[in-house]
Amino acid sequence: MILGDVARGLAYMEARSYLHCDVAARNVLLSSAVPVPVAKLGDFGLAFRLTPATKQVAKDVAFESDEDELLMHSSSFGLNRPQAVTKISRIPVKWTAPESVRTRVFSHKSDVWSFGVMLWELYTYGRLPYPRLMTSQVLQFVESGGRMEAPEACPIGIYQLMLDTWAKDPHQRPAFSSIVHRLHNICPQDTRSASGLEQKALKVVDSNEGTYDCIS
């Protein structure tokens, strides 16, 4: 299924110390392969590779630093020539982990948060996240413990996975390798096929392109 394909792609990146920083249904591409379409995660414009310095930032400093915290950002995807940057501009707040909205510091665990939002998108047939909230209200909502409700007819195991990816403490969020395993256990019969629900959701997301709000 789409979820499994994307989770495996992110687990591959995680194992090689790459961050995506923009995980969302709008960035999922579905191949025309027959009989089994394959989902691929695209748009690596914000992706970068963690260096030893940034791993330490993500582990020890990221969740308490200010916006001036420097990241070591590879100058281009796949190359290990770091340059210092202060922040990623234009953050899509509704998909971004709260600690990253505040600090502009990203980690594998912030990608996990975004993956949970993508799960919610697919199980709501492509609805925009936090439909009752303005972008300016989202950060306060999630920091006070608020979470999106379970989509209609969403399996209990999938919603629990969403909640786990939205844990307040980033260190309590599951790794992508664990997410792959959990998805396989929840939907073992559907791990290599894109469900009708997921395909319909991506079509709706495609039509919503450009309607999501960012902050700079």
C-alpha cells in the first residue's frame, strides 16, 4: 500500500542519516505500474543529510534551541559538503512537528510527525489537516495536547500509530523501521498494493495543491 511504500522509503533515508523535512501526501507520487502501482516520495528540495554535528543538535539541543541555532546542511542532496544555514524558510505548519516550527531544527522524529499527518490525509480522502483551525492556531493547539480526531472508518491500529507519531516528546515517537513493521501487522494483506482509498485521497490532494499555508 501507499503507506508502506512511503514508510519504507523514509526508513531507507533514516538508515542513511537523511531527513526529508516535507513529508506530506502532496509529495507522494504514484506510478502507473501494472498490476501493482508503487508509491514514491518526491520533492527533496528541503532534504539534507545529518552530519555528526547536526546529529548532536537534533539529539541534545534541537527541542530547546532558538531560531539562530545553526544546522549543517549539505549543499546539495547526496553530497557531503556542509554549509551553515539558520533555518528553513516557509514551513508548512500543519504538517510540521511543533518543535521544528519553533526552532527550525529538524530531525528524523520531525519527519515521523509529518508522516502521521500524511496518514491522516490519506484516511480522510485528502482533507486538509486541522480543518477547523487557522494556521496561526495550530501550534498552540498541538502544544496544549490537542490532536486531530480519528478519521471515519479508520482502523484503530492506524489511528494509534498516528497518535504515537504525534507524541509530544520527540524521543517517544517510533522510528520508521518500527512504523514499517507496524503497518505490515495492521494491513498484512495490503502491503504491496495501493488501496482505492489511498489513490482517491492522492487525487484530492493533487487538486488542493497550493492551498496549504506556510509561515516564513
